[in-house]
Amino acid sequence: MAIDTSSSPPPPVETSEEPLPDRPKVRYPDGLSWVTVFWIGAIHLGALAAPFTFSWSGLIVMLALYWLTGGIGICLGYHRLFSHRSFTTYRPIRALIALIGGLAGEGSAVHWTANHRKHHALSDQDGDPHSPREGFLWSHMLWCLAAMNRERRDAHHERFAPDLAAEPVLQFLDRTYIFWHLLLGGAMFGAGYAFGGSSLGWSLVVWGMFVRLLIVLHCTWFINSVTHVWGYKNFETDDDSKNLWWVALVTFGEGWHNNHHAIPRRANFGRKWWEIDTTYCTIWLLGKLGLFWDVAGDPPSE
């Protein structure tokens, strides 16, 4: 599979921000998103039922969906395909990956990408959506509780992800985000009920939905918080990004975060022989099968 370094990067974004007034007002300019508060709260509360609904089937479904929605949906899809254009694929596969990523519980591909590109444009500076310099808990999860009115949301998408905002399929998935979660939850309960009664049905829902979403969310949030505080650097960058092995382990290679910030479009986040990037292994394999191409490597030397 050829390594391509000429594919166009994501559209440039303006990095200038208005002078920041009093910090608490900036954090939640439109108040709290009570829908998001309820969503995250429900995931955590639902996961408390895990000890009472355990089954081996539920555990297997949880692990499979953890890899599918977290590894393929977020790490490979939202991050490397949509945010950084690290490779190219067919439109139906692109749409399928966007759907799978939505089932990770972190919002639509358009909104996730806009937030992530803003993070790279203003990493650990004023305006970064989730810098630990504003507080560790803020960077880990409190930042995503902010409400965003329709006008601000549309402007955010147009500024940081205009390419995705123009795609009808991605706009449709943005509007129908919750529907797919309800459909998946209903399908898991129905399958469990058909094969093992209501006890198996609830086991698949609790483990396949609540436990799995809890794990995917916090593992993803480790990138925003932990890898901007602890770890080591292979590259001197203008931000606090670091590499941390155990975060890379639970995020399918995303924990080599300093490497990523040094060359964001590079599909392989690993640099040293032991910095294994399992998401890149998947990209490489699917490239060999002809499903992915134009995989980005190091930029040309000047």
C-alpha cells in the first residue's frame, strides 16, 4: 500500500479568538446542555446495574462494540478519516463509519470534527475546548456539558468543519443522532430476549450500551486530559501533548498523542518500534484489501 503525502489537509481555520472575559462566563456562554447532562448521567447510572446483569454474552457484546464504536468509529473514523483526512475511502464506507462513530455516544461526526480541529488550532491556548490548563476535570468531561444554541453551533461547524457540514449524509446523521442509539438498544434487547428471555435482554442492554458507552467515553476523554498532563515527548510541540502507553492501550493507539500533535495527518501515530498503533494496523489491512487509499505518511522533507 503506497504512502501518500500529497492529499489535501483539512481546510484551514482561523485561530484568532476574541479576548477572554471572566472565565466562568466563557465556559458556559449558553448555559449547561441539560440533554448532555442527562445523557452522560444516564450512562453512568445505567452502568451501576452491571454487577446484577452480568452474562458472558453481555461481556462479549460489550467488548465487540467497544472496539467497533470506539476503535473503528472514533479512532479510525471521527479522528483520522474525518478530522485529519489521513486516508480516503468509498462514500458508502465513509457513511457507515460515520454511523458507527455516532454510536460511541460522543455526538455526530460533524460536531466531533469541529471540536477536534478547534483543539488542534488552539491546543492548550485560550479557546482550546478542553485544555487541562483550565482544570483537569474540565478537560476530561466538564467541557462537553456546555450548551450551544443553533446559531453558535452552525457557525462552529461552518468555521471548523465546512467540508463535513456540506455533506448531506453527515448532516442527516447529525440530526438523527439519538435515534440510532435507541434502535441499537432495542435491537440488543430483542435479540437477548429471543435467545435467553428478559434477563439476557437486559444484560445485553446494560453491558452492550451503558457499560460500553461508559468505557468508550472515559477512554476517549483520557486523550483530552491525561495525555496533556502525564507522559513523555518525542517531539517538541507548542502544546502539552504527551505519549502514554496505557492510554494508547485502551484507545487503540491514540495515546501516542505527542507524536500525533507533531504531525496530525500522519495515519500511524507510533514512532518507536514499541509504540504500537492498532488503529493504523486496521488502516493498513483495509488498505491492502483496497478499501482505503491515499494513506498519509510523513510530509516531504524541506
